[in-house]
Amino acid sequence: MTQDRVVAGPSGARYLRGLGRTALVAAALLLCLGVAAFAGLRYGLLLVVGLGLGMTLEGLRFGFAGPWRAMILHREPGGLLAQLLAIALVAVVAVPLVAASDGEIAGAHAPVGLAMVGGAFVFGAAMQVVLGCGSGTLVNAGSGNPAGLVALPFFAIGSFAGASHLPWWTGLGTAPVVALEGAAGLLVTLGGLGAVALLLLRLAEPAARRIPRRLVVAALLVAALALANLAIAGQPWGVVYGLGLWAAKGAAALGADLSVSGVWSAPGNAERLRESLLTDVTSLTNLGLIGGAFLVAAWRGGLARPLPRLPARAWVAMAAAGLAMGYASRLAFGCNVGAFFSGISTGSLHGWVWFAAAFAGSGLGVRLRSRLGLEAGR
């Protein structure tokens, strides 16, 4: 009997684990089918895209804040090179597609201005404090990371506030929107990405001049999913608007009168406030990012994570950084996804300016982590 129990014990545990994983996959599929039935096939497919992005980012550890930090501190460019590879792959399809669509597919184009540059710099610093950008915060929250769980609600509140104040900030002055279009625009975009890649390789330690295989696979998957998002949603992959919309819906539910806001009373925003989140394309992919990260973490059996031992000022700093990221990302017309990834891959000049300003801000943010007592949580 004892021997039978010893043999059956591990087998039973494997069976239960397999049953749990099957239930996870089934629940995800049913959720996508439910959204498709309730809101329409388009929205069900967008949730599938979001789940795929969340699973890729969490499962293959593809991110933005961490690789930037690795380059700044250790001259390890692999993660950043993978980002550039994914952007280039999307650009090859997206730049000509946006130009040929007669407005049916929009690019992530935005103007360059003082507030935009400042917002990108602040965002870059703040994302290093929590070690997560917009998508990273969603993925971290979905996988049970305490920093992501703390930063996410404050990010949403900051995005809501930043959107409300955006007209004042843009009133300080912006340049005309510049979009790199057609064959010439694509060549300039690919040339710029190649130049940055060569610079990173030049600055890197010799042993680090490569992209790890898992990140190459992740870049291919992210590029394919980003293009699927572009085709289904008619707009590039974004994050920030959806988070601000969540906070706006929360404010309205608590009795706030958003009709007095020039931003939230605008026809498009007012319509989204009235309708379900399941019909907002950015919200759906955001929810998918959280759900995809949750699926991977639960599949691995590591969802529950102990709270790191950090001083009180570190937790306050993470909340403040989340608020700053949300607010600054609205001023900067996006985060690493909406401005950097989608901006550059659809030919927007502001994506390049955002990249330079945010990377400079990340240098400051990396130094701030140790002063805020956050290194103990690594």
C-alpha cells in the first residue's frame, strides 16, 4: 500500500496539474467566444490578440523597461535589439499599408512639442522605478508582481488626469505632425533602426553582441500580433488610452460630471464612456495582456508571490511612479507601445523623439531606484 501511494502520488499530482492547465485554456477560449458573441467577432479576435501578446511578453520575458536598464547598466543590448527587430518587421508591412488605406487604417502619428518631450522623459524615469512600462505594468499585474499591482491603478488615474489636462499642455506649442510615408519613409525608418542597432552593438560588451534566441522568437510573435491588431482594429497597438478610459468610467460611476471636460465630453470619448469596455479596442488588448500573463503564471504554478521586503518609501515611490507614468504618457502621446513601438513602426517622427527623451529619462530612473530603496526587491 505504501509503495502504491508513492507511485500514485506524483502521478495524481501530474494529473491534477494537467487538469488545471486544461481548465485554464478552456476558460480563455470560452471568454474569447463570449466576447465575440456579446460584442462581435472583431472584438473577440482583439481579445485573442491581447492574450497572445500577454503570453508572449510574460512567457518569453520580452519587455521594454528591463532591456533598457540592461543596456544602461551593463551594455547588454539583446533585449533592445529584439525590440528594434520587431519594430522593423511591423514597419515593413505597416508603413505602406497605412499609406495605401485611404484613412481606413490609422498610424500612431502625433506632433512633437515641449510637453511631449518632457512627458517622454518623465515616463522613461518613472518606468525604471517600477521596472515596467505601460504593457509591462499590465503584464506584471497579471502575473502577480507586487510592483505591477501597486502601479497599475495609479497609472490609470494618471492617464485619466493627463488626458483631461492635455489641451492645456499642447497649447504650449507643438510642431506639425510629420509622418514618414511610402517607400522613402520606409527606407528612412529601416535605416534609422539599423543605425541605432549598429550604435548599440558598438557600445556593447563583445560577449553581449547578440539577441538571445527566445527574444528573436518573441520579436517575431510580437510583430505578427501587432500587425494582426492593426488589421483588426484599424489602428496600431496601444495601451495608455484604455487605462485612462477605465479611470474615467470609474470617476463617472462615482458621480463625477465628465460632461464639463472638453476631452471626455468629445463625441468619440463620450461614446466610449457610455459603451461597454468590451467594444473599446485598446481596453480589450489591455485586458488580454493581463489575462495572457495570468495564464502563463498560473500554468507555471507561480502566480502567488510574496511581498518583497521594502521600506515604506519604496512602496510610496512605486505608487507615485505609476501616477507619473500615466500622466506623462498622455502628454507624450503614448508609452513604449503606443509612441515608441507603434509610432516608429507606422512612420511617425514623434516616435523617434519619444525614444530619445524616454531613454534619457531611463538613465535618471535607474539611478533613482537605489536611492528609493527599491534594489532590495530585485
